[in-house]
Amino acid sequence: MIENNLVKEVRKSSDATVVALSGDVDLHHSPALHAALIDVAKGRPKRLVVNLSEVPFMDSSGVGTLVEVFRRVSAYKGKMVLCGMTSRVRSVFEITKLDRFFTICETEEQAAQV
């Protein structure tokens, strides 16, 4: 996997592959995040959970990265779930109506089960 200071950890279990992020997801960091998430998606996890609980800010480039990864995961019939959004990040998804597009859960445990 590409070195990426946003990716705090990647954990695999029988239920899901969890990618925990930490830090701002902005234009500067999105390309490395994109590469990291595509690398994880190449393993074709049945469920990819992206934990955003330590992401205080996300701009449109970060949202675009998540949309593209979502499309790739959906193409192989996998499921991508977002969890742990701060209110600031959640508002970006609500304003763009992407909260209707993504499955968004409060906790990792919930995300691993949907």
C-alpha cells in the first residue's frame, strides 16, 4: 500500500475490511487516499468500511474520492459503508445529497453488519 498519513489502519475480519482515517481529507491528501483505497478495493472485500471518526474536515476532492471508490466496489458487487462522521463532515454529505447515496452508520460495529 502507498504510504499515506491519512490511513491510520487497515483491519480485516470475516465481516469487513475497515480502513480508519485520521486527519483532513482535502485536495492535498485526496490523491494518496484514492491510491490507498483503490489498493484495498483490489482485494475485493465483501464489505469495505471507511471509518471517518477522526476526520474533522473533508472537501469535494475527498468526497469525489469516496464516490469513485464506491463505484469500483459496487462494480464487483461489494458494499462500501461510511461510519463515524463528525457533524461537519456529515453536513458535506447532506448538502450534496450523498447521504442518500452512501450507507452511513454511526459506529464501525453497525457498519460491519449492514
